[in-house]
Amino acid sequence: MRTDSLAAISHDGLPLWAGLILAGVAVVGWGYAALAFRRRTIPEPVVPEFPTMGLSLPLPDAPLPIELFPGSVLLLDRLGAVLQANEEALIQFGDSVGAILRHPAARSALSAALRAEPEGADDLPPVCSTTFTLDVPVPRTLHLSLRGLPGPQDRHKRVLVVMSDRSEAQVLDRMRLDFVAHASHELRTPLASLSGFIDALRAGGSTMDEGTRLQFLDIMGQQSARLKRLIDRLLYLSRVQAHEHQRPRDVVEVADLMAIVLGEVAPRFDEDGCTLNLAIEDDLIIKADEDEMVQVLLNLIENALKYGRERERPFSVTLFARRAPERDDRWPEDGGVLLGVEDNGRGMEAHHLPRLTERFYRVVDKVEPAQQGTGLGLSIVRHILDRHGGRLRVASAPGRGTTCLVWLPPVSVVQSETV
């Protein structure tokens, strides 16, 4: 009964339910019309610009074309997270980018760049710069220039970072100081000897007997050869240090490396009572500069021959290469490759071992003064291994010979650090 009465109610001849439907259609139509009007009247958002450069910045979430920059460039958010990195930055710094950005000096420069404001309406935000040294894995001097990029809101603000490696300039400055402090003393000794014998020959003139004159000339020849060796070693050491911060990228077969070394040292073992043994595992590869690794092994073998050999008993040197144990606390990484030189010679006291890689340090009680080296061989070895991410360990005891172990990281580890 109630339903029939409601259905009978009408307005202007229409049932109530039909009026409700017409009203709903009118409301929906009005909403669409209002939205269309708003779209026509509200302008599109304006992308912020650098007034002085005429360059438009993309929206906050859009990438910047940093690959166009001729250098190592990063784009950071306001928290210091890397949003973009160009190829040059990845090649030059690789996984070190995180350590660089975590350095306190870099964090301070980032904060300063975020706070910096342009002086005038047409000015760019100022550049904030910092220079610092990263000590791991090798000392590396870095310079960062940072500039904040304006965004529509502070939370969208980004920072452009240009990184440059100034390690080579720093190394050159340090080498000049080292040369003055150490090399001048080492150079003075042979020069003083040469000067003294030259004066003696000049003073003796024609009255000096032939035997004495030849003896003086022999000594002068020895001193000039010593002087040449010292200068050659200093120059080689300077070249090694100049690019110590750059990891090598070449893959080297250890068997090929050992073949080169064997060709260099084989003539030294032709004497009676002096033998060279080889123990080389197959299929070993390393990421290395081949010439530098040859120099490492030649220096170690030369030291064994010079300081380990005793004339009164047979002397043997073993050159070996093998895979490092997967678990060994002596090395910073699991696995890797071990290269080594082991002899059965006279050995040395324990107090010498910590200082063997110091420049100009020599175990002077083992050889005659005329046969002493420059004291730079193991220093060169250490700097080469620092560049390769490797380590050197020397074990020795009097009368029990000496073992020099060179550890090089697995190829996969080196690749991840140089990507």
C-alpha cells in the first residue's frame, strides 16, 4: 500500500524517482564543466631557470645530462645520496665514491652547498670547495667542488659535485722533500769518493805509478756505477709513486709472468752450488701491471742472491706461485694469489724485518760495503704492491733462510674496486 502511494506522487506530471535521476545527471555535468574550466584557466608550472646562463633545470625527478661534463661528476640529493654518476666518475673512483662522500670534509662541504644562497636574483649559488686526503686503501688527495641546484622546494634541492684527484701533485711534492732529506745524503758519499780520487790523480800526475792509478780508476768506476744505480732506482721509485693511486686493469697470466722473470735471472744461477727451483700452479691470473710485477720478483731474487748466499755451502732459491688459502688472517681478503721467493741462506735477525721496506735501509752486516745495494729495492716493492692492493710479508731467522711472500687480491675483488 505504501509503495503504491509513493509511486503515485508526481511533480509537474513526473514521478519522484525520475526527478531524482535528472538531478544526479545535472550535478555530474556541472562537475565536469568546472574541471574543464579550471584546466583552461590555471597555467602550467614553470620550470626554474638559471637566469645568467639561460639553461633550464629539469623537474626534481628528472635526470641531468652530466655525461656531457668533461670530468668526474656526481648528482646528490640533500642527504648526500648519489642520484647520478657519470662514466668518468665510475671509472676513476669506482666503489671509493661512498668512502669519499662519507669523509667529514665532504659532508661539511655538502652542508655548506645546501645552505648557500645566491647573492642576487640573477646570480648562481656559490661554489663550495674542499680538499682532503683519503688514507684507505692508499693515501689519495681529492678535491671536491659542490654547487646547490635550486628546486621548487627545499626537499627537492640537489647538489652537483665535480671531483678531481690531486694525488699525483701531492706525491710529486712529497718526493721533492724526500729527495732533499734522504737522497742528498746517499748521493754525497759516491760523489765525495769520486772527487777525492780525481784530486789524487791530478796531484800525482805523471809521477804516480801505473798500479796505483789503475786501482784508483777501478774504485772510481765502482762509485760511478753505484751512483748510476742509485739515480736509476730513485727515478723508478718516483714513477711508481706518481700513479700509485691508480689500480692496474690488465689481466696477467702468472705462468707468462714467471717465464719473463726466469729469462731474466737464469744466467745468475749458472755458478756451481747455486740453484733455482720453480713451483708454479696452473691457471693463475692476476690483475696487474706486468712490468711492475716482474720488477717485484726481480728485486726479491736479487736480495736473496746478494744478502742470503753463503759461499761455504750450497745455495738454492725457490720461486713459487700458488692460490692463497680461502681463510687466512694474514691477508685482507679471502683467496687471492701468492707469489714468493724462498732461500736457504744465512737469514737475518728479527729486528731488521719491520724496517726492510724503508727507503735506504740496508742490512749492512751481511755484505761487503762495495756490494751493498741502494736500500730502495724493497721500498719499490712496497709501493708497487700498494698500487696493486697487495701485501708483502717477510719471514727470516739467522741460519734458516728467508721467505718473501707477495699476496695479490682475487681478480674479482680488483675488478669491483676499479669499475
